[in-house]
Amino acid sequence: MVVTNGDDALARRWCDELLDMAWAHRKAFVYEIEPLAESMKRAQALADAGQPGAGPMVLLDHSDNCASGGTMDTMTVLGGMLDAGLQDAAAFAIFDPQAVQQMIAAGVGAQVTLSLGGKLDMPSIGLKGQPRTVSGRVKLICDGRYRNFGPMARGETNDMGPTAVLDTGAVEIVVISNHTEPHDLAAFVAVGIDPARKRFLMLKSRVHWRAGLRLLAQAVVECAGTGVCTSDYAMLNFQHVRRPIYPVDVM
């Protein structure tokens, strides 16, 4: 938006300058997809080179962002962490009410093996949900209610629904029953996790997390997982877009 004091010609010139600037830097606005295994290697390398106790390496699940309509139950990025052997990690969160009920039935301290996540299909991108078998100890069970510390939505009450934490020994996985984006430290306090003391922190968020957690991060790695919030435009079926358009088309 351009505003002038009644000078239409000046407004047009400023608008054109902004458009030219945006077009000249158009590549900088596009998310560069990195193979997930490479993202895990990079996160590990950053952790190895980082300052102990200076905060976690934050891994953002780019394709399954809660506030953009993600299912929050895709296991691709979390699975990549488990496969890469990342240690001293926490993941917030996997939406799986069924798994939560299984952990509640087992009780705190119980060893369980769960078919975790992957309960929801994604027909808009032609994918079926893919659960992953995960074993660990039920570390905590709670009602999932907390009040934001802020600064974003300070004082607002959130409800994750019945919630449980599964500790695999390497990753503490928060499993929730209501979709809730992790943008406030209070979400972690509610489940007994101090994210500042973790080496790795996976979040189902890619923007709002900055409000309450960005200052904790020693480094940030955006991970190209699986989900309807993907930036792999080849997976999206555009029907009402004027073509050609960047970056769907090479221009």
C-alpha cells in the first residue's frame, strides 16, 4: 500500500518501485526445499558446533504448520529425527487423540508401543496418513489447559485436550487431542518440558513460534516434511490461478 497527500503520480511511481524491488528479489521469497536427511545432518552439525546450554536447535516442520491448516499428525520430520538419532530432543506436537487415550489407559511410567500419528489422510495433495510405530515411557498425562505467558495473546487460555508425553529416551514427544500451535512457553511448562534446556526442539509451526520461543533458539532449521502446507508447488493442484505465475512457472 502506498499513501501520498493527493499526488497520484508519485503514488504510482512509489508503487512501481516497490513492485520492481519485490520482483528483483523474488527468489528470496521462495522456500528452498532441502532433503530431510540433509536437514537432520545440518541440525546435528549446528548442535555439535554450538555453545552448550545456549539454547536448542529448532527444527520447524515446514509442511505441517498448525495455523496454516496442517493436520499436525504427519510423522515425517519426527521420524527423520528418530532415524538420525538426534538426542536430548522434544517435539511439539503430534495430534493423535487415540494414542493419548492409550497412554492414559497405560498410566504414567508405563512402557508402551504406539502407532503414532498418520491417522488423517490429505486428499488435497493425494496422500494417505502414515503412522509410525514408536515405543517409549509415558512420562506425563495432563488435561492440556494453559494460559499464555505472551507476548502473543498474553493471558489467553488454550486447551490441547487430554495430553500425554511419550519419552523415547531420545525425544520427548508431546501428543495432544486438540490442534494447538506452539507459540508460547506456557505450552511447554504445561507438559513439564523446559525447551531452553533441550538440544533439539521440533515445532509444528513456522511463523508464530517466534513470538514466545525465538529468543530461546540457538539456530533454526526448516524441515521439508509432509503435509498440506507444503511449499512444493508441484504437489498442489492449482485450478483458479492466472498463468504464468512465479514461482509455479519459471519466469
